[in-house]
Amino acid sequence: MLDLSVNYLGIKLENPIVVASSGLSGSIEKIKTLEANGAAAIVLKSLFEEQILAESAHNISKDETFGYDVHDYISSYIRDNSIGDYIQHIKNAKAAVSIPVIASINCVDAQEWMNWAKKFEEAGADAIEINMSVLPSDHNRTSAEAEKAVFEIIEAVRKVISIPIALKISYYSASLANFVKTISWTRNVDGIILFNRYYNPDIDIENLKITSSDVFSSPSDNANTLRWVSILSQVIDEKVDLIATTGIHSGEDIIKQLLAGATAVQLASAIYIHGPEIIMSMLTIIEDWMKRHNFNSINEFRGKLAFDPDKNTVAFERIQFMKHFGGIE
Ligand SMILES: Cc1cc2nc3c(=O)[nH]c(=O)nc-3n(C[C@H](O)[C@H](O)[C@H](O)COP(=O)(O)O)c2cc1C
């Protein structure tokens, strides 16, 4: 009997596949279908800090620099996604399924919003995911200031809730390895999710317009996540999980992430593209591979191919670059 279970933020999951925060968990019917198809946990779509603050404070000023009225946009977003609805959604989801239900907050600053995390805990959320959406596009903000915001938020949230906390970050950091390691040392989070995927602009050269690139990831995006999971899995605090997301589209991709040291993976695009049935076929691929390689549990191979922290990662990466690209004329 193969054991696919993993310990995710201190919670036992039946397998390493978690449904990433998105509209996939927008209704109770969808959540039930995901559970029936093998999802081990689900993360609800994020509630945005702007929604939380604007609902009570109306403190978003009119800003014409984006070419449209931000205040109106956020107000209508709030109407569609009110906090009360979110709390009710957590309660309904908890009543409908037995897999863990994780609430998600997308934030940029440590403000009074974090008291809502307490309300999500009270509503029954099994954990809270903090999606730090601070992109380094502000040319007046230093990397130290951006990182400080992250440390402040996780410290503030840790003070108000006792359920596990996962932090979802982007790969934009001048010293990513050190940043992630230091976050883990604070023990203010139980897991770190690498990496969030952002809106990427594209340009329509015929109509001279800015458009957006694909909403969904592609399998080639997995390489970046794999690289960082591999570099970081053995250097962060051992009590903190590393969770892989972005570009994971197959059972083989999941095996790679586990070998690199991820505790679990989060999927969105693959489920949007192929439907929830993809989860079961990915689990079958993992099981078949484990049988072929005589592994009975995920713990037996997790991290087996992570970067060795005693080796010089920087020198290793430079030599690989020289080896792979240097010989091509
Ligand atoms: C349609 C859609 C909606 C998403 N909404 C959220 C969200 O509300 N909060 C969040 O943290 N991530 C959100 N994400 C990002 C996913 O949770 C995930 O991190 C990202 O898509 C990378 O995983 P993937 O390659 O499997 O898609 C969304 C992704 C998609 C495709």
C-alpha cells in the first residue's frame, strides 16, 4: 500500500496536490468536485487587502494615472466579493468537504485588515495563505523597504491567529535565497509558496495597444519554480514547508518538485485547462513511478535531488551555464 500522504503546514494531507487559490474554488459544487477528484486541500480565491480596507474606510482616493477610476473599480469589486460572503463561503466549504479549506488574503501592507484573519480562523479556515503582492515596480522603493513590509505582515498576522500560515511570494527579490531563508527563521509562517504568478503585459503591434499575455501558465514555467525549490528546500528552517506552484502541469512535474524538496504542490492552470480529472491521473502517474522505483512513501524520496547546501550553489550554477551555453556556436 503506497503512502502518498504529506504533512502540509502541520496538517496531514492524503496526497501532495493542493488546488491553488483561484476561481476553481468559487462555488461549493466546484469544491466538492475537486475533492471527489482527489484534491488533498483547496485554497479559496484571495480576498484583496484593498477590498477589506475600502469596505469600511472608503480610503482609496481617486487615481486617474491608470486611465480609469480605481475607486469605482474597487467599489464594484467589493460589491461582488464582500467580506461577509467570503466568511460564509469558508463556513459552507467546511461543512461540505472533509479536506482542509485554506483562506487567502492578497495584501501589500500591514494594516488593520489583519484582524480579518482572525475572523477567517473563527469561520473554520484550516490555515491562512498570505499572498504578498508587492511587485518591485515602484522605482522609489528600495528592496529593503519591500522586504520589511513582508516581515511586518507575517509578524502581525502571527500575533492574531493560531492556525497555520503560508506565505506566497514572487521570485522578484535581489537576494531571494537569503530572503526566503530569513523568512523561515522568523517561524512566523509554517510554509512558503514559490511562486505567485502575475499579470504580464503584452503589446499588440497592429493596434498599438497594451494587452495581457496568457492567464494560464505553461509547462516551461515549471523550470523556474523547480530551480528555487531545489536551491532552498535544504537551507530553510526544517519546520517550514516549501510549496511549489506555477507551471506544474503533469504527474512528472510533481515528482520533480518532490525530488527537489517541495512538501506539496499547488495547481491552477492544469485544472482549468484539463478539468479536475487531471488530479487523479497525476496521482496515478506518481503511484506508478513510486512502484517502479520501490518507494513506499513520499518521505522516502522527497528532497533526494535538492541542491546540496554544503556545495557552493553560485559556483555550481556558473559552471553549468558555461557547460551548457558556452559550447554553442
Ligand atoms: C484564473 C486564476 C485566478 C487566480 N486567482 C488567484 C487569487 O485570487 N489569489 C492567489 O493567490 N493566486 C491566484 N491565482 C494564482 C494561482 O493560485 C497560482 O499560484 C498560479 O496560477 C500558478 O499556478 P499554475 O501554474 O498551476 O496556474 C490565480 C490563477 C488563475 C489562473
